[in-house]
Amino acid sequence: MQRTFCANFYESFRCGQKLPVEVVSLGIGRASRNSYRWSSNLHKKKIDLESHYTIQFTLSGCGAFHLTSQDQHWELPENAFFMCGMDMDYYYEVGNHDSWEYMWLAISGNIAGNILAKIIGQRGTVVQPSGTLHSQRMLYDYINQIRLAKNFNPYRLSSFAYDFLLHLQEELSVSDTDEKSLFTYRAHRYVMDNIEHVNVESLAKYFNYHPKYFSSVCKNMSGKTPHKFIEERRLSYAANLLTHTDKSLKEISLQCNFSSEQHLCSCFRKAYGTSPGQYRKNRIHNTYDHLIT
């Protein structure tokens, strides 16, 4: 097995304040056939935790997940992923392919367990989406941020993991038979995947509508005008960058497609009732006001 990047935080949080969602490790790996096999027993031997959960996505190639307690087996093609806990008897390995490139997030904590239990109860242990989930992109981008970081803030790590789990839960709860939910989900994914240059015209084109007619369609389906729909997600993304990165306001305004720092600050204050700078200062502590027990 060749791990292209691995960040292990187990020892760093073991002696610190216990959080409801704790990042044990995360990373990106690559393995070739017959060189990689990992099991629940190995997890239990290496990590002494009451609760430990793993979410692992296939980036390329193919993996295989075996739930031995139920004699079930799944192939893990590109974009597929599995979710498992220490109470399960399983192993995973390279599947029907010469290699398997994957990324994982290992977490612990009571809230992490509750959220994952709900997701697994609704969707099962293995999920094979038709395309790349936005949550998958979210995790991939964050791993690459961690790769470049020199210091790790456990509160920011935990805040990210909590946001990621909620995002994954929301994304997987969308029903393909619910037309309005599906429209909102598809529009949300398009905006977030094209956040740096998306506008009303490009969103309308994505749905094959003329911009003028699309306004009424979007309002009917999502309850918001296209401009409001896009702006809310640009601001949400900006808030995420303020919480999880050290990027300047200038960098964030450009990345979120605002015309200037002043434009970002004006819109942000109207939406959140505070300035971006004050939001960044308070966000991490506010996140845990209602989580730490």
C-alpha cells in the first residue's frame, strides 16, 4: 500500500478536551491488488476508542467492502463509499481492478455516531451515487488544505467534521421522486461546484431555461429567486472559508465571486448580522457552545 497523504490526530486529542465530533485521521491513499487489506480487528487493535467510525470514498480504480457479520459484499467503483463503526465486523481491500485510490475520514464522538447511525439506517453501509457528491469534494478539498497546513487546530478539525457529516446527511436524504427537492439539490450542487463564476444565466442554462423564464421556475421549486439562491450559497461558502481557513477577505471575495471585499462585507452583514472579521473571531467558540456537554 502507498499512502499519498495521511494525517493522524489520535494522540493530539487523546489528552485534550473531549469533543462530540473528533477527527482521528484523514488522508488519501493508493493501493495495488493483493497489497492492501484492512479489517475491523486491525482498527480495534490500533485505536483504543469507545467509538470509532470510518468513511472511505473511492477516487479511482475499484475497492471492495465485505461485511462479514452479514456475509455481504460490495464493489466500490469511482465515487462509491462505505461507512462503518467499530461495532461492525468487516474488511476492505482492492476490488476488481489493478489499483484503488481512496480517501478517508476517521472520526469519533457521540454526535458523530448518532449522525452516521441515521445515515446508515437510511442508506445502508455502502452508497454508490450516480456522480460525485458535493460532500466528497468538500472532504477532498479539506484534506488538501490539511496537507499544506503547518499547525492543526482541533476545534477547526472538529467543526469541519461536524459540518461535513450534516452536509452528507442532507445530501443523501434527497429523494429522486421529490421533484422540488431534486431541483434544489441539483441547483445547490451546480452553484457550489461553480462557485467562482456561477450567475443566474449559467444556472438557467444548466437547467435548459431562458433566464427570464427560469426566475419563476426557481421561485416555484426552491422558494427563492435565482439571485437569492446563488447569493445564499456564496455567503455560506464564504462563512465556511472564514471558519476553516486563514484566507484573507480579498481571497475569499474573489473565490466566492463577489465584486470586492466591500461587497462581500455588505452582503455578509445583512445575512449574518455581523462583519466577516467578527464572524471568523467568534465562529469556532460559537459552534461548540451547543455541542460540548
